[in-house]
Amino acid sequence: MQADDPDDPFAEVDPQACPTAESLEVIGTQWRLHVLHDLNDEGEMRFNELKESTGASSRTLSQSLDALTDAGLVDKRMEEAAPVATFYSLTERGEALGPVFDELDAWAREHVDPADFAGE
């Protein structure tokens, strides 16, 4: 869609606002991207599985999951039976980011030198 398209839902938004920048405000932190990527690849995961896969601290992961849940990208499911467990999965809105991650992965493979990340 072009900026002058009458069907563009952003046509009435402040012209200084950028939908891409606004989207990155929701998903663009390091830990949120890790969570979304891991849930996209693995499907439903427990809190501790996400903690291990992302390398985030419990506090950071909890804050990221809360923000993603508030944004409607992640669902939280509690299992009350012993042991109590919390599971997270992508919502339909979160799943819609799958092609975005595919494109970012393709771009990175073409334009990012793996040697830049050696030793991290």
C-alpha cells in the first residue's frame, strides 16, 4: 500500500509516525525478539525452557513475556496440577510474524558476517 491509498489504515495517522518504527517498539527489544523467534521455531514452551533458550534472566524474561502478552502476540497458559507450570505460545497475531523472521534470517545469511559474532 502506498501512503496515499484510501484503504491504508495508517492514512489518518500522524504523518511523522512510521508503522515500521511503531511495530519495532512492540517487538524490537533483544529479549522480545528471542522469545518470539523461539516460540515461532519450537511452538509452545515452558517458562524455564524459554529462559534456557534465550539466555535471559528470570526478571527480564518475565517482563518480555508480559509485554508480548499485553501486545496480543503471546498467550500464557497455566497448568495447576502439580507441579505448577506456565506455558507460552504465539497467538494468531504472533504467528503472523513467522514470514518476517524467515525474511530476516534470509537477509542475515546474505548480509551479516558470522565472524562479527565470534567469541560472543
